[in-house]
Amino acid sequence: MANGAAVGDRSTLSRPNLPALFAAIRAAGYAIVAPTVRDGAIVYGPVERVEDLPIGWTDRQDGGTYRLVRRDDAAVFGYNLGPTSWKRFLFPPHERLWTAERKEGSFTVTPEPTDTTRWAFFGMRACELAALDVTDTVFLKGAVADPTYRARRSRILRVAVQCGQAARTCFCTSMGTGPAVTGGADLILTEILLPGPHRFLVEVGSPAGAEVVDRFAESLSPAGPDDDRLARETVERTAGSMVRRMDPTGLRDLMAENLDHPRWEIVANRCLSCTNCTLVCPTCFCSTQEEVPDLDVRSVERWRRWDSCFNLGFTELHGASVRKSGLSRYRQWLTHKLGTWHDQFGTSGCVGCGRCISWCPVGIDLTEEVAAIRAAPRSSGVEARGR
């Protein structure tokens, strides 16, 4: 790489040289946020060293189940997805928008300064890159772009990792979002454990990624045909191991034509309206705003925080909720996610990450619910009335 890295270039990085990648990312001006182990789960947060990554850990997931267990090797990326998503760094769960102060009979409004940290999202999976595309559409491509999201989004570096295994809750193959990283990343890593030494195939995905690679080029070796083959086989093996499926064909119309299907009653009897599915989802974006005055009412702050369509008060109008029942709220979530999201944003709101299945306390599985409706559709043309 004497003439500098270019988009599409591939090379290999030995496991002992992984700290050189961290150093290069920092030298390019980024702080690293990556998977790390905390509170019995793999979550995303700021890290300082390669040793902060979940080395040697994996997870066991299924409906309503998440457990960390030790692997029998030192894989750096030998796990799937935890309860957090990268969304929280671009669209924080709770953020102050502005402060107003009373002076001389009037108020002066001061917008909250935007965090200028340049984050490197280290360890993004294919479905999460797809989720980023979805939130970009929501926050940036409408009539009005969200200024705080736009400012943060413009400063990130995306370091993706090909999935080397699938959880029992993954169904990205159904949604066309993975497990192969096919674009949208600045750097793409594939971990190769065997045969040969522990190493990573490094692919340059953008000029920003090429700039980082140039900073640690001396730590890289040329990629050979075996490296490309092993990386491809890793992704193919992962895709073939997925046990959940969801047929995406005609989902929008399927949802719209079955608003009075008896399956909604069945799932509503299990749903706790706990909002877990919307909190772990990498694309859900519902929020509310609240104003917090000081005690002498000389200043007031406006805050935005995450909300959920599962909350009774989310659709409250004139003192009453539009969706009073758990049935109507679950139906709204699923029909929006898989159906009317297409009308709003031209795509599905689901990327097949499976988080909502793992972190539902009662193990509700949206792939199972869709399959049940598809197996016995009940088209009526009569809109269900807010049950």
C-alpha cells in the first residue's frame, strides 16, 4: 500500500496487531465506542483498549432468553447482539434541546450545544448498518431534518464486522439485511480463527476507512485467496445456521388487510406493554418532549426522551388515549413496523436483528405472529376500531 489504500482494498491484520487499529482510529480523531461486557450483557459503550472488548465471550439467545457464556477460544467477535443499539449515540434516550431564561419581561432561548465527539462505531453488524440507513431516512430525509441527529451522524466512522455466528433469534436473511456486510461501512473486518493464525481480513469501504488504514499500514499483510475464501465461507455458514424465518412478501398488504385478525387477541393476552421491544429496537424512534422549569420560574429546559407506542399515554388526546387496549397498541407497533413504515419511509422498519424476541419477557416472536396471520388471513375491508 505504498501509494495509499483505496476503496475495495483487502489486507490481513494479525490478532496481536489489533491494538494498532485502535491507535489508528484514535490518530484519525475518533473516540471508540464498541461492544463491552457490563451487567451480564454485551452492550455498546466507550472503550479504551482492545482488552475492553468481549474477548472469549458468547451469548445464548432465544425468545425471552439472553445469557453470556464463555467460549473455548479467544474470539474477539464471537457473540451476537445485546440489548443496546448504536441508535442511542445518535438519538440519545434523554437529551436537553434548549434552555429559556426570563430577562426583562421576556425569554431568551438558547439551543443546547451539540456534542462534537467524533465516534468510531466499532463492531457494527450488517443488520445494524441497515438500521442506520433506516434511521437516516427517518431523521434526515423528511421535510425537516433533525439537527442534533444530523450533527452527530456526520461525525461517525463505521467499522463493521462480518457475523461469524447467528443467534436463534436472528432472521436478517429474511429481511435482506445480512449477515454479509455489502456496503455502508468505512472498514469491514472478518475474524478468521482457523486455519492458521488468528487474524482479521480488513476491507476498505470508503475514503475515510482508507485514511485509517494508511495510518497502520505497516501492521497489515497482503490478503491471499484463502483469506477471501475463508471470509466468504464464514458468512455463508452464518446465513445457513439461522433457524428463524419471516416471509417479507406483501407484508404491508398482509398487515393492512388483517386488522381484525383473531391473532391480535391471542398475542395481546401475553403482551405486558413493557416497551422492551421498542427500547431495544435499533429503528424505533418514538419520543416525547417535556419542559422542566426551575422553582422560581426564571428558566425552563426542554428535554426530549424516548417514548413508546406501547405506553397508554403515548396517543393521549384531550385527556383520553386513542389506543386504550394492549391489543390495539401491539397491533399498531407491528403493523407500523412491517406495513405502514413502507408508506412513510419506503422501506420496512424491521432489519431482522431479533432483539425484540430475545428481550421480550414473555418471548413474543413477531416472526411467529406474522406466520400465524399469513397461514389464515382474514381480510375484511372493515377497519378495526381501537380495541
